[in-house]
Amino acid sequence: MIVLAVMVVATLATLGWWIFGPAGVAVELTRRSWRMEIVVERLRAESGSDWCDELPADARDVSRRVMADPTGKRAEPSEHCRYTQLAWRRSWIAKTEGGPADRPDWPRPPLRVAAPGEAGSERLGKREAYFEIELRDREDHGWICRVDRERWEQLRVGMRFRIPVDRFGTADCPRMYASRL
């Protein structure tokens, strides 16, 4: 009878903690890191085709032929052109990364320079900065959360938080809050 009473009390205490206790999983901040990325674009020659009276202004190496419009929008056969055109396209990503001991800084990649109007030149494109923290629970499950730079600079390794985690194991990083548990 005593064993049964202890089991009922333990079950009710566990259930009460689960329902009324703090929400989320208890985690500890184990690592802070940053990464700065810049897309490097390269000027490339690309092929295209269109009706000759609708060519882009910078079309080169144009070859023409007369053909009927397969869509039926042009009543009579018209000139159709094949051409090349220079276009900036993503080529690679330059990145720098580090931790709290390193000063976040943008990469300075070497860029290729070709003659004006020729393919091969490179330029810097879109920039992205990522400030991330790694959180681990007592069972060594880990999550990476992105935060803004200001928040990242305030956080320290060893700080404890509670973070909501759904049934699929995905953490809701924006709802993370400080905890002493």
C-alpha cells in the first residue's frame, strides 16, 4: 500500500511539474560563432534568342533567320535572332568566420579584372552576416540559433536558458529566455 501511494505521489508530482513547470528545454550556451559572407559575381557571356526587333541593347554576335511565330502572335514570318550577352552571375562565396575572441570582419577576396566589356571580371555582390550560438541540453542534444549582433555580444558561454522545442526537435530560438534551472 505504501509503495502504491509513493508511486501515485511521484506520478502526480511529475505530471504537475510537466504541466505547471517552466516551459521549454533547459539548455546551456556552449559556443558562440560568427560568419561573414559575400557573394562574388563573375561577368559571363550567355546565349539567348528572341525576335530581332526585341533584342536587349547589349546583344552581341547576332545571327538572324526568318521564321514563322510558333505562338501565332505575329501574322507574317519575321526575323528571329540568336545572340550572346554579358551578364553578372553568382560565381562563389567568400567568407570569414571566427568566435568571440576574433573581431567580426568582412572578407577581402581577390577579384579578377578583365578588359572593359569582356567576360571574366568579378565584383562583390550581396553581403550576409551570421551570429550564431550553440545550445546543448543535459542529454547532449544540440541546437544552433541565429541572433542579431547586439544580442550575440551580450551572451556568454555557460549561460543557461529554456527554449521551446517542438515534437520534431526544432527549437523556437526567438522564444528562448534566461533560466536558473
